[in-house]
Amino acid sequence: MVSKMVELINHTVEEIWSALENVKDPEIPVLTVVDMGIITSVEISGSIAIVTMTPTFVGCPAIGVMKKSIQEEVSKLGFEEVVVHVDFETQWTSDRMKPEAKKQIGKIWTSSTVYNRW
Amino acid sequence: MNTLALKDLLFKMADDALIIGHRNSEWTGIGPMLEEDLAFSSMSQDKIGHAQALYNLLHDLGEADADTLAFKREEKNFKCCQFVELPIGEYDFSIVRQFLFDTAELIRYDMLTQSSYQPLSLLAKKVKGEIKYHVMHGDTFVKQLGKGTEESHARMQSALNYAWPYALGIFEKSEYETSLLSENIFIGEEELKKRWLEKISLVLESANLIIPSIDDAKVVYGGRKGFHSEFLSPLLDEMCEVTRSDEATAEW
């Protein structure tokens, strides 16, 4: 029990960010949720990890899948609970994407998709 | 905060978005060109997403979950305006409706970015950024077809004449206008209508289209109070068919 507690306390938000780099955006599986800039905050409260994300657009059908993947991936670090909030406090724009992700996405998406989403 | 007033506002906005989203999705696969298939489909997806987000806000205020609100309510409990219920008709009508409705939506959400109810103002900021593109779409085609050929112009004017009494029904006042205003939740339908008329007049003028002059008595009200056109019931039957086929035991 004690060793488990120590293990939990030792976790850092950086480790959670690293774990999130394993979560792909299901619509663009070459990119992760971190590349896309949809994670807006990561916190640790005792043995609970709290991840906040914001959708690229309100009706994004991939949100449910991403929430589940985030929970699975972050849980592997040993947290008792992983809470994923979805909100609009910080809003997504393409400026939140990593520069290399922007380059990559430019090769993939058609102009009509870009027109309607950005 | 007057929760009844807030819920009434959220219900009418959500129901408008859901029903117009459903209607516009009917263009998927039958648009006059592929780009329009995509545009209408994409706008529909956005609208249904907006409906879901608004139903989620209602859920946070103690109402049922989003799916129940969308698929398991009786027709009389829907608060959408009759304008969004009308069948898609010909492409001219669908474009005119999309232009008139989305211009009102853009102004409504712009006003709501100042709402005292923070969950709504945050959502409005996000939605506004999406509807901006819907309005660009509507403006472009209204101008193009209004100034196109003699036939396209005539068809657009005729569609506008038909749409007009229904479009004004968007702004049917609720019994909560005063509360919404005094609590800074929403500035109100009258102000929205005023700003909408200013905006659409500019576009229609440059499209050589004339705003019909009609008697107030001809404006189609009722939707906001649960009185709907003959077209809503069949739409709901179709929309809810799968959910209703196994309400008791199905898990989706």
C-alpha cells in the first residue's frame, strides 16, 4: 500500500503529457491528441489525473472515442481515477496544433474539409 | 437566475438546430454538385452537434440526457420554429432558407457570447466560429443565383416570397423575453430581428432580390409554443424510428 502511494505521488504532469502522446486522433491517426492541440490542461489531484480537452468543432463525433483512449492510456500510469473533461473554456484554433502537425495535415486533408472545419 | 426562461431559450435553439440539421442532411447525395453534397452534409453535422451541445446544457440544468431529448419527446414539446420543419423543396428554397436561418443564427450566437450564463456564452463563442462559414456559403449562393440567369433570379425571388412569412417566425417572442433581458441572458428576439433585417437586406440587395412586404398577420408563429406544421410529425417519425424500434432493451 505504501509503495503504491509513493509510486502515485511520484507521477508528474509531464508523464501524463507523455502518455497522451500515445493517443491518436481517430480521424487522423498519424497525429496524436497532443499534436492536434486539443488537450488544454493536465492536472493531478492526489491519486486522480484530470485531463481537459476541447473539440476542434462542436459536433466532433470522435470525442467519445478520444475520451476513452485517454482514460485507458493515462490509467496505465497507475492513477486511481482518470477524469476527462470536455469544455470550451480554452477554444481550439489551428494555431494550437504543433507546427509539424500542421505540415503533415496539409498533405492529407482536402480543401473542402479544411474549408468546413477551419 | 430564471431557469425556466433559460431552458426555454436553450430548447428552442437546440430544436431549431436539430431539425434544420436533419432537413439539410437530406441533400446528402442529391445536391446539384458534389461540393454542395459536401457543404450541406457538413453544415448538417455541425448543426446536429450544436443541438447536442445545447441539449447537454439542458441536461446540466436537470433535464434528461441529450439522446432522450432528441429522440424521445413528443412533437408538442418541441420548440422549433416552423421554418426549419418545411421540406427541403427545390435547391432554390433550401439555399434561401439556409441563408435566412443561418444569418439569424450567427447574430443570435454573437449576442450570446455576452450572455451572463457562462456555459452558454462559451459555447456561443465556439459555435459562432462555425456558423460564420455557413453564412459565407448562403451569401455566396444567394448572390450568385440572384444575379445569375433570368430563371435563377425568378426562382430565387419566388423561394424568398414563399420563405418570408416562415422566416419571420424565427423571431416569435417567448413569455420570458423580459427575464432574459433583465438577467442579461439574451438580449431578445426583437433586437435579433432588427439586426437580422439589416444584415440580410444588404445581401439581398446585392443579389437583386426584393424583400416581400407582408402583413404581420401572415407571419407563421406557433412553433415556439409547440404548435407545428404538418411536416414535423413525419420528420420525427423518421428521425426516431430506429430509437423507437427497441426502446425497452437496446443499448447503443
